[in-house]
Amino acid sequence: MKKNFNWRGFTSLYITLSFIIMAISGIILYFAPPGRIANWSYWRFLGLLKSQWQAIHTIFTFLFIIATGFHLFFNWKPFIAYLKTKFESNVKLRKELLVSALFVVIIFVMTIYDFVPFKNVMDLGENLKDSWSTEKMEPPIPHAEDQTITEFANTINMPVEELKNSLTAKGLNIPDENTTIKEIAKLNNISPSEIYNNVKRGNQQVNQPVGEGRGYGRKTLSEICAQNNISIEAAIANLKAHGIEAEENEKLKDIATRYNLLPIDVANKALGIKKESGEI
């Protein structure tokens, strides 16, 4: 005889499979490159873009919560019966509840304030993400792929016509000056970073704006000094001139947090750049 569809069984199996997908996507996003790099280079893992992994993780998380609600609904009577049995058998859970609640609070607070070992877990993730940062994969500024040809030309200090000629000489199709780099990349079946690298190979005078799009928050003061050819002594002196005390091995995000600034503001001050992150 044909059996009716078992919604209780379906919900239980769906929750299990969703949990596996959430775990896999969560691990992938843990070591995936920052958005500025992933969007610029079209980074993929197992054939999927980072944005697609983010969508998978988000959607399955929401549906997992909904499915859990249905699971509780379908198993409400057994659940209540289980609780009654436990209480009737004089099993005291007050102590366990108090300890578990306290444990959750401790983890919550330690995570917020970067206590070990949770700080180490987050630092490892940041280091894994930072390992993707190379000259070829870094955009000249964050979200450069959303700029039009005209805006991008201004960003890299290059005449618009020269930029267009450089790209068309490489065989790329450029509809008009209002087309974004992302649209051009999609039209020519390449990544935005490949477009930029083609321009750089054709014109070695292309300049990336200093202090932009480099993931400074995870870098130490000494690292940005080496990256931008400035002495650590000069950087520390520049920061002191702004009332900021810092050590060479400190991460910019830690310095920024201490002085209620953004990492890019600390980087700009250290490098002697007057532009603030909020300026246009």
C-alpha cells in the first residue's frame, strides 16, 4: 500500500542535511578571502563564488531555524512528555541549567573581548583570509569593480581614452564609458582583476592609491611600512604627531580600536596621508 508522506521524518532529515551544508559553508567562509579580494578576482571554491557560498550559508541558516520550529511542532507531545518524565523522576536540572547559561555568557563575553583561546581562533581565520592578499588579487580601492570606466580611470590616475585604448588593444569589448568594470568583466568572461592586470602590463605608470583597499586592519604597523617604503620610525613619529602611541608589531585594528578610529585612518596618519576615510 502507498504510504502517506512522513513530514516528521522529512523535517528531521532536512535538519540533518542542512546542518551539514551550514557546517561546510561556514568552514569555507572561515578561510575565504575578504570581499574586496573575492569580488575583484572572482575567487571560487568548488566552483562557487564567495558570494554564492554566503548566500548558501545564509539561506540554509534561515531555513534551518524554520525547520527546527516545525520539528518542535511535530514532536511537541513527545517533547512535553519527556520533560514531564524527567521532572516526575525527580531529575533536578536547575544546577545544569545555571551552569550551561553561565557557560554561554562566559563564551559570549570572552569572544567579544578577544580572550584566549577564542582570540586565537579568530586570528587564525584572519591570517588565512590575509594569505590571499597578493598584488594581483588586491583591487586599487575597495569595490573598484563597481566603478565605471571613467571613475576607474580617475582612480588609477590614467586618462579615460588611454584606458579604453589599452583595454580594446587587448581585445576586450568596452560598450561605453558608463559601463562598470564588473560588467566589462562579465561581458568578456574574465575577472575584474584580469582587466586591471592587463592595464598594468600595458602601462607601468599605473598607480594604486596609497592607503586604499589593502586590508590594513589585519596588518601590523611594520608591515604597512615595508609595503609602502616608509621607515617604522617615521610612521611612529607621524602617529605621535596625531597623539597616537603605537608599537611596530601592533595590528592597525588594535590601534584603531584604542583611539576610536578606523584602521585606514591609522594607516593614512602613519603614512603621512592627510585624507580621512570619511572624506570624498
